[in-house]
Amino acid sequence: MNAHLNEQQFGELILGTGNEEIARHIEACDLCRAEADSVRTAISACRQLANNTAARDEIFWARQRLAVRQRLARPRFVPHVRWVATAAMVLVVSAAFLLTRPQPVQRANDDAADDVLLQQVQSDIERDYPAALAPAVLIDEERNSALSAGAGQSSNH
């Protein structure tokens, strides 16, 4: 085996279900042997801790049962009061923000400007020609009146 052991192979080794190839690799590879020893040491420490905890006297376990019963007997509404208080505070802050927000002062000025704009649009719609052609229309009207005046003078002679 050229590579180091993977997690599955380490698991088989620790459980004692590993094959002979894994055992040979552990004997030959210092790194994998150190890792396996580290895992065995951790498992042994957990086993010792569990045994020590289980070996405690009846007084310890009676205290544990009493502590658990006291926790279960506590009223559950206290966390709900905190949530309600938090929600109320959020509502108060939101209302204060909305009520103290400055109101727009420009409303009357905006209405007057809108009225002027609407009047300009209405006059543009009613006009027979575009505003850009107003000078040309004026010149045309002057020319037509000059021609009419000239025609009227030639008929008088």
C-alpha cells in the first residue's frame, strides 16, 4: 500500500475489522501508526470519562434529577415576554421615525408648476402649427398682407 490510510480504513482498524493489508501498513508507516494511536487514546479517554460519570453515587444523580425537574417546572412565558417587548420597541421606533419624518413643503409650488405646464401643453395642442415654426408663419403672414396690399393698389390704378 503506497498511500496512507483513509478514514474508512482507520475506522476498520479501530473497530478491529481491518484486513491484513491495513495491519501491515500500520506497522510500516509511522504517520498512520501515530494517527491510529491518537484515535485510540481519545476513545480510551472518552470511555474512562463515561465510566467515571456512571460510577457517581446516588446523591449526585438525585441532584441531577431535581435540577431537571426544576427546569421543567419553570414557567415558559418569560421568553415570550422578551419577544413581545422587543416587538413593541420595534413598533415604537418605527412609528417615531414615520411621524418625525419631514413633510414635503414644495407641494403648493409643485401644484402651481403643474398648472402652468398643463396650460402650455393645452396652448400647444390648440395651435395650428408647431411653436418652432412661429417665426416662419409670421413672415408668411407679413408677405401675404404685403401681397394683398400690393394687389389692392394695382387694381386701383
